[in-house]
Amino acid sequence: QLQLVESGGGLVQPGGSLRLSCAASGFPVDYYAIGWFRQAPGKERTGVSCISGRGGSTIFYADFVEGRFTTSRDNAKNTVYLQMSNLKPEDTGVYYCNFQAYYAPWGQGTQVTVSS
């Protein structure tokens, strides 16, 4: 089966950094476009970033994270990463990864809490 599992969330102070991991199984992580999404408490799930598939390196970022977040992948580890810097309280939420072209069932995500 095709699976994506998020990890790496935690508690961080405003201005801090955190790296999230999206471990893929059942397929090469560089073949499909994979996106990061987040859902703040009481709000809808929204897109954060996307890295292209088919061996490409085109990356899209939502306006609210541009310049602060970086998406990358490690083919050897079959993992996509989301490096988050200069975190703000409004970045708090559950972060998910999923295929960009179509959505597989959503996993549990990983909780990111930005608070002093």
C-alpha cells in the first residue's frame, strides 16, 4: 500500500525552528508530488507547501510561510521534510502530508505547538 507517515512535531517557542518528516512507503518519494498541509484548532485544513514529483525540484509555498519554511526530500531515506523557522503562534496546528495530485486517506498528522 502507499503510505505517508508524519512525525517530528512538538512544542517550540516563537521564533524557534522545527523539522517535520514525511516517511513514504510503497513508492519512490521523488515520483509523486507531495504536499504539506496544516489544520489549526477550529479551522479548515489548508495547504502549506508542495514539492514536485517525477524527479523535479519545483516547490510551492503558501504566502503565509514564504521565506520561513523549506521543503526538501531525501531519496535514500524515502522521506520528504518540512523545515520550519521563525515559527509564530499562528503556525500552531496539526501538520499532515499527502499526495498533491489526489488525496489518500488522511493520517493522524503531527502536532506543532508554538507558544512561549
